[in-house]
Amino acid sequence: MSIEKLTAIFRDVFEEPNLVLKPDMDAKAVRNWDSFNHINLMIAIEGEYNVVLLPAEVQRMRSVGDLVELLKGKGCEISW
């Protein structure tokens, strides 16, 4: 599966219809990515991918690339 599914989640949560995900993208690069929307993002990802993201795992993430690698480690098929 490609990155489109994850991109759709980001676009919905952050209300950015033209958002393009990049591996090095972080919260500073996305308008409206605050702590509240970060939680909304994690909940949306958990629901869509049927995974559980542990608090320690979420804290270690520094970029979208880290998130993709975490999801891959949980058996999700994502490719750039």
C-alpha cells in the first residue's frame, strides 16, 4: 500500500487538502499540528490501520518517516 492512505489521514486531521507527506516532515512543517491535533492524528491512524501506538513509541517519533517505520514494524504495508 502506498502513502496515500496516510496522506488522507493527515489531510483530514490538519484540514490541509494539498498536504504532501515527506519522510523528514515534522510538526513544525504542518500548520495546525499542535498537541491536540497530534492526539487526533494518532487516534485516526490507530483506527485506520487497526494498530495500537504506545505512548513511548509516539514520543520517540520525530518525523513522518519515523511514523511510517513504526507502522511498518507493526505489519502495515506502506511505501513512498
